[in-house]
Amino acid sequence: MLRVNNLKAAYGKVEALHGVSFHVERGEIVTLIGANGAGKSTTLKALMRLTPPESPTVTGGDIIFEGRSILGLEGHTVVDKLKMTLVPEGRHIFGNLTVMENLTLAAWTRRHESSKKDLEHIFDLFPRLAERARQRSDTLSGGEQQMLAVGRALMTKCAVLLLDEPSMGLAPLIMYDMFRTLKQLNSEGLTIIVVEQNAKLALQVADRGYVLNTGEVVAEGTGEDLLQRPEIKSAYLGG
């Protein structure tokens, strides 16, 4: 479904990706793990074709989506036509809008297509959002804001969901609930690419994983395989 070939990207004159390659099959959960500064978030931003300075400039390689290069596309086209959506690090919800307004605003790409069933599905996934539908989003807890960020992405009717550090700042119970929800969405057919500092949790739910280090892929394998490798345990899983 998605293939990244020798991708190089830079912020100004500083190269952040030095030739990253990986692929994602339809219906998979693929995780990118690595230390801070490894290039994980940069890779997601490049995939979404965001414009600088928010996103790096691609200086080499290619991103192939369903057999077609997407380097010439703009971010809104990636969401609208390719149905690939990013839940950014830090959530970036619209705090001055209510939960319902955030969700309905995200359906703008749907135009005249009804979003009622999708709203119902999101409220089934996250009952807390249904309880707070009329509440201003900046008054939600961190966990509730993350639920809203995921729900907002799902309102685009995406086929590929990209998540950047979905567990950041969450209490352990909320974090595990979030990843159980991601597994449920995947079982419903959603393809997921997740960048996550909690490498153990990410690898436990992922079909496959890639380890990034200073802008390069240094290891890859199934989630189970990477969990068992001594060098991965030592560097990323706490021994």
C-alpha cells in the first residue's frame, strides 16, 4: 500500500533523514521506534506532505502510495484523495471549539456524505467524548484530548491512520486503553502507522516494526521478533 524508498529530508541545510526505506501493507499496524531525534516524526510529516517549516523538505528518494509517487501532492490532497490522516504529537485540537465542533469540522473532506454513522462509531469507541460532546475541548483531560484527536482523524474516513506519540502524557490505564482501541480499529480494516516512545507497547501491538537511529533504519522485523532481540531490548526496552 505504501512504500518509502531511500527517503532523504532536511530542515533547511540540516539533513534529518539519510535514506529511510520501509513499506506498509494494507491492513497492517507498523511502528517506527527509536530515540528522540531519530527521525520518526520527520518521517510522518514527510508522508503527509506538510509544507515547511512544519515539515522537512524531501531532498531525495520517493514515497509511493498504491503504485504512485505522492511527492508532488499537497497535504490537503493526501487527506482528501489518498485518505491518509495524521494524529500529530501534542494533539493540536481546536481548544476554543467543543468536542462536537472538532469532530464535525474534520468531516469537511466528506462534503455531502453523511457522517452520522461515523460519529456514532467514534462515540462507541470513546464514550467519554459522547459525555462531553458540548464541552470546550481545552477543558478536557489529556487522555480525553487524545481520544478527540484520534476521533477527529477518523472523521476524515481515513484508510491509513498515522499517529505520532499517541501515549505521550497519558496515565498507564488510558494509554493501554488507547492501544486496545487502535487494535480494534485495525481489526476493522484500518491501516495504522504509529510512532511511539513506549517501544515495548508499540511492538506488542504491531505486525512489523522499524528501528530508526539518527535518520536511518537500523533494524526491522515483526513486532515479536524485535521484542526478543537482545540489542533492541538493551537499547529501547530497558534491558
